[in-house]
Amino acid sequence: MEKENLSVEFRKLLKLDVIRHTRSWDPVFRNDWIIKFSVYKGFILLFFTSSVTGQTIIRYFDDEDIACEFINYILHQDASEYVKP
């Protein structure tokens, strides 16, 4: 029973940490892609969804320059075709 309480407590602490340290912005629509990004303690989380096919690509980066390169790569892809990231 004590282990279960520790697990619950850990999840609560983790949730509070994520809430306190996450910044998120409204989605952006570009070239038929819906782009959503968030930052957690300097780490970047990107979601790309094709408004045509519904394909969703999720990537996590610890380097802003590499994240920008990936954003540019996706934006140059045809949103009506399957993208192999």
C-alpha cells in the first residue's frame, strides 16, 4: 500500500512540475499543416497534422536549431501526401 501512495504522490508532483514549467502556444496553420508547439524546461515538443490527410507527426527536440530545421523540412512537404519523417 505504501508503494502505491508513493506512486500517486510522484505522479502528482510530476504533473505540477509539468504545469509550472510548460509554455504552449496556439496552433499555427501553414501550407496545409497545423503546427502546435510547446516548450518544457527548454525541450521543444512539436506536433504537425496534415489538414488534408490527418497524418500526425510528433517530434521532441533539445536543440532549437534542429527543431527549426525540422519545421522547415515539414513545411516543404506536400500535406496531401504521406510524409516519411
